[in-house]
Amino acid sequence: MQEIQYLDILKKSFLVSWKNKFLWFFGFLIVLGSVFENLNLVREDLMLKTPIAELLKQNEEYALLIGFFLLAGLVFFYVLRILSSIALIRGINNPLLYKQLKPWAVLAEARNYLGRLIVLDCLLDFSAVAIILILMIPAALLFSFKAMLLGLIVSFAALLILIPLIWLLFFLKKFSFMVIALGGLKIKAALEFSYEVCLKQLKKTLLMGLLVLATGLALLSLLTLLIVPLWIAHFVTPVDLWPISAFSFMGILLISVVSLVFSFYVVFVQVVWLDFFSQISMQRSVESEPGKAEILEKSEVLSPDVA
């Protein structure tokens, strides 16, 4: 059995991501979609806790209108994120082809897989919420009955069960997305295939996940080193002494740099997972079911030299 070269995967993924900058556009759309999804939820929650809520109660037509726009925005950016994820996976898989196409053409092609991936995404998210509720309700009941010690014990046990299950759902979603976007499988077949691969290569998958997490923490540390000096300068130097043009320029520059960095990182992480999954699934196919090799032929990441 061929060993997974984790550091080689990270290095190769960095080079592929850097050389194929057209992929950053889809990474940016994913970041944009994720940010606006969360902002919509935050705005709705804040409005319920501010004086605006009283105003909306007195003018129900405005409340309905704002609610409609919030919901429409949430749906739009959710669909945009899923479409961009599909486009990114397909673009990574065949950069020589997709760099010649207009981004909108790639997104249009991604619509062929949109329905399945939305159903899959909602199914796994619902499963995660259901698991959390099922495991935490007994502890919540114990706390409500003032059984603090027993509640803490049950909470700790639930946490021990919850963490691996959430990780498993995360990997199932990640792998099934790639299998559907590249192999065109149905949801059930994609989940079964991804589950078998994940279960058989669980230790390798967990190690890869920890390495990806480490790269994310390293990125956040670097951004913190970039932002903290500006944050300190903002408080040390009176804002009145900052020309508005300079202040605006620094803000735009900071947002642009952060957007570029995260767009690149989204692409990098997707290349890592696609390359890793193609390797472990190929090992699984060769060992157990060679007949499913056709699924994997469509999910081989090009080397940086070719890309």
C-alpha cells in the first residue's frame, strides 16, 4: 500500500493554487457567500434585540418586507456558495480546460449538480443538529432538575460522542461533494462511497484534517500580525489626525488583502482535499472494488507542472 505523503500534498496544493489564479474568483465567491450568510443571520438576530424591533412591530408591512429581503439574501448567497464550490472542484480537477472558459459558463455548468448538493448539504446539516439535540437534551434535563454532577458527567460523555460524529459528518460532506461534482453520482451512492473510503482510511483522514486545521490557524496568526498593529495605531493615534482619504485607503487595502488571502486559502484547502481523497479512494478501490475505478478517474488533481 502506498503511503500518503502529507507534506507533498500540501506543497503541491500550494503550487497548484498559486499557478491557477482563475480559481481564486470561485474562492472569493465562496468567502463572499459564507460571510453574507452569517451577516444575514446576525442582522436578523440583532434587530430582534434593538429598538428597531418595536418600530417593526408597529409597521408590519416593513417587517415583512425586511424579512423577505433577509430571506432572499440568505437563499441567494447560500446558492452562490454551493455553485461556486462545484465550480471550484471542477476547475481544480481540470484547470487546463476551465481556465479557458468564462467564470459564468463554469457556474452555469455547475447548475447540473446544484440540486443534489443542496439536498446533501441540508441533509447532513440537519443530521448534525439532530445529533447535537439528542445528545445534549438529557444533560439539559438533568441541569434543570439541579442534578449538577450527573449533568456534567452526561455532558462530558455526550461531548466525547459528539466530536467524532461531527468530524465524520464533515468528512462525509467534503468527500460526497467531490464525488457528486466530479462523478455525477446520486446522493445515496455518493454517501455510501464516501463513508466506505472515510471509514477505511479514518486515521489518515483525521491526520489530514488536523494538518488542514493547522494551516488555518497559521493563516489566522499571520492575519492577526497584520491587523493588530493597525488596530493599535487606531487607538494610539487620534482618528482626527488621520486624513479621511488615508483612513479609507487603509480600510480598502486591508479588506482587499484579507479577501485575496482567504480566496487563495479556500482554493488551497479544496486542492488539498481533492488530491488527498483521490489518493485514499484509489487505494480503497484497488484493494476492494476495482470496478469503481471509473469514479476516481475523474478526480485526479493535475500536478503543478501540468497545471
